[in-house]
Amino acid sequence: MARAALLLLALGLFALGGCRTDAPAAEGPDTRPLTDDVGRTVTVPTDPQRIVPLAPSITELMVAAGGLDRLAARTLYDDYPDAVQSLNPISTYPLDRERLLGLGTDLVIGTDQVNDVSEGDALAGLGVPAVYLRFEGLDDVPRSLRLLGDLFGTTETAEEAAQRFESRLDQRQQAGPDAPRVLVLIGDDPLYTFGRASYIHDMVEHAGGQSVTTGFAGEGATLSAEWVISESPDVVMMLREPYGPDDLRAAQPAWDTLPVLAEGRVCGVDPDLVSRPGPRLADGIDAMAACLTAVGAVAAAPAGASAGEAE
């Protein structure tokens, strides 16, 4: 249950309070205004050197955009890439403000799907600007990379990372109406899943399936066992590895007669490849596609064919 709660937090499915207001700050010759993804106008350094990320996804995006040498710390949950492991960790849930100030931080970057935006306004009062990113679709990944590249002065590195991500998506055509119906679960008891506002549905379509939970409002939802029985998805995909039919049967014995269990169309995917919006979402799509292939829901790609050619 603790791991599921942490994953829910990483995915932004636990609501965080706080209003979204403009953060007051004085502009100068070494600063410039920036409007972040939640509509806050923030005065940021023109060349920030000591940046603290507030979520693992932000750390990964910063490194991919060429900002590794600007990281003043890492979050307690960062485990990728290996290069950040040498950095000292800082608590971000809750945020250790005293330590943040002691690091000489000149910029904080978070995401409103994980972090409390009102914290940014409090930090502004301490002289540390905070920028928040938002991820509603897969196209927000390359957009954020380019924004960070502009912020760091590493536009070439960031553009290369953005184009690599876009190229990998282009290799996969979105699934058609006859694609297998997929239920992606964050937890199996209670049954946590994704609502229509999540980018997860785009990932499933690029992997060759169609998500069955797009009818639920918001980014997350809790399902009833009866709803799943009536919906009878073709595949159940859990954000956990390893995971298989016996695991799901143990959590939901009432589903034992469902075809998805009887035919063993249950598999697991590394949650970090889904819960952290960044370049590795492309790896998450590949993992989902491999999952669908492994349970026989989609045909395996011909040897030597690209993902796009196999669709």
C-alpha cells in the first residue's frame, strides 16, 4: 500500500492544495520574467546555476535538457540517471526550506501534478523563484525540454532530446478501433486507475491498445470490482513488476471467471517508465507494447521492423 501511495503521489493523483497566484519578485539586469505552466508570472535568473528539482520527473528532464551541472541537489526518490546519485538529497515531501536555502538555490522547478503550487509563492517570499511544469499529453515532454533548454542556455542539447522523443513517437502509429481494450492499474486493492485528463491513454494507444478508463473525469479514479467485471477488458496492465494473473487473482478473487484472467492476459510494467513524464515515457510505450505482445493481445513485430512499420 505504501508503494501504491507513493506512486499515486508521483502521478499527481493525490490532490494538493494551494492557490495559483502570480509570484511577486523584482526584476533586474540578471533576471527575466517567465510564465510557467500554471499561469504564474515568475522572475527567474537569466543564467540559473543552483537549481533544485521537486520531483524525479523534473530531475530527469533537467538532465536530458543539458542541466546536470546546474542541479544543486536531488530528491529523495531520484534513481535515474546514475549521474545524479552523487548529489546530496533533499526532502521535497514536505519541502525542507531550510536546507534549500542553505544550498544557495537560485531556482526551484516542480510540477503541479506532484507539488503544492502555493509552496512556490512562499519560496518567492524567501527570494527563491519557483517554476511549475504541467504534463497533460505526450507533447508536453518535448515542449518542456525546449523550455528548460531556453532557461539553461542549452538549446541545442534540449532540442536534440526533444527531437529524439518525437521521433520515437512518430515510429508508432496510434491504435485503431479494433485494438485490444486495456485497463491500466496503479493499484489492485483498492483499484486505482487513470482518468481522461492523464497522458496514459496516449501511451496505451501508441503501444497498440485502447484505454478503457477515458470516461472518468480528472487524472485518477477509483474503480469498483463490479465495473471491471461489466467492462471485461481484454488486457489488465499493472504498474508493477513482476506482475501476472496469479497476483491479480489474489487481489480480486471475484474476477476469476473473467476471460482476461482465464486466458492470462495480465502483465506488469515498470512504474517509473510511466509515472515520470520525461524522455523515458517512450521506453514506457515500448514496455506497454511488449506487454501486449507477451499476452497475445497484439502480434509481435516482424524481425528488423520498426515500431511504426509493424503497426
